[in-house]
Amino acid sequence: MIKPIDNYIDYGMLSSDQRKTMVETQIAARGISDKIVIDAFLNVPRECFVLEEYADNAYDDTPLPIIGGQTISQPYMVAVMTELLELTAEDISKGVKILEIGTGAGYQAAILANMGCSVISIERMETVADFAKENLKKLPYGERVQVHVADGTLGWPEEAPFDGIIVTAAAPTIPTALIHQLNVGRKLVIPCGNIMVQQLLQVVRGVHDVKINRHTACRFVPLIGKDGFPE
């Protein structure tokens, strides 16, 4: 496991103490207990993924604006979605492959990469994708992330099937293509609902059906695309 980075001055990083406080007060205190997930949040410097003017707020308990009208999600929500993939140490040792829909700043992808996952991340907006790529270059495990510009509602069939899928934007319904690109027994984590409010779903693919587990209410930017909201 990669050790926490402390005072990485080249990127204006904040102290690892702030990451530790974030994990203790915002994540573990709310019930996130998976050690692999916790370790990743201790390791990944969130300040690498926010705009310069928000650097002092990098560990606040809130989403923050990035470019293109998008946001970097609240740390707790990133942790919830990551834990709902239910990846084990054995999964990680085998090099699981995760599909992320909605790259945004790249923070969710960095968390997964730090855990040891290979990540294919799909971003609709080229400027946002470029922003994420630059952010991921700041960290050695960023090399485990491939960022592509495409319609995320269609997934990425070239690399399917996946051992987990995370959708970081709100969908009106679960895109069929994503279910088809998921390995049997694996999880798709996605916020579904209307533009204003959604519910976080864990979708488990079976051999002949899917099971949907409903979790917390949430609010994400809309997923735009063929099987998402209209632009």
C-alpha cells in the first residue's frame, strides 16, 4: 500500500494531517469501515484535484466547483460509492478493472487507482477530461487511469467486461449498456432520479437478472448522453 504523501510542495499540497482529520470526522464517523477504502483516502491528496482558489477548502465536507460547470464530489460520497463496489483484498491483488462514468476532476479515479485498480474513465467534456489528466499526472498511481472522451451512458465496450462500474453523475434510469458491460456478481453504483434529487443505487448483476439495493439520497450533476438526460 502506498504511504500517505506529506507536504508535497511541488503541487502545493496540504498536510497529511488534514486528510487524517477528514477520514476520521467525515468518513469513518459516518460508517465507512473498509480498510482498503480508508487507506486510499489517507493517501490521495484531494488538493491536487481542486481549482487553485479552493485549495484551502480541499478537505471541507462539501462538493467543490471545478471547470465546465462540474463539481468534485463531497469526500464522504466518494467513499460511499467506492465502498459499495465491495472490492476485496483478493480482488485488488488480481488487478480488478473498474469503469468510471464521469471523470470530473479525477479524484474518484485516483482513489480507485491508489487502491490498486485499473480504471477506465469516460468524460463527456474534453476540457474536463484534460483537467483530470493533468491532475492525475501529479501522482504516480495516476498512470493506472485511462481517460477517454465519449458518451458515458454507452460505457466502454472495448474494455468490457468490468469488475465494477461507478457513475458519478445522475441518471434518469440505469443505462442498459452499463449492466451488459459488468461481470456477473459485480456491482454498478449509480445515482438515479430526477435533475434535483436522486437515490444512490447498488446494482448487482446476476446470471439472469439484476438486484437493486437502495442507499442514501444524493444530488449529482446530470448524466448527459443517449441513455441519460438531454443536453
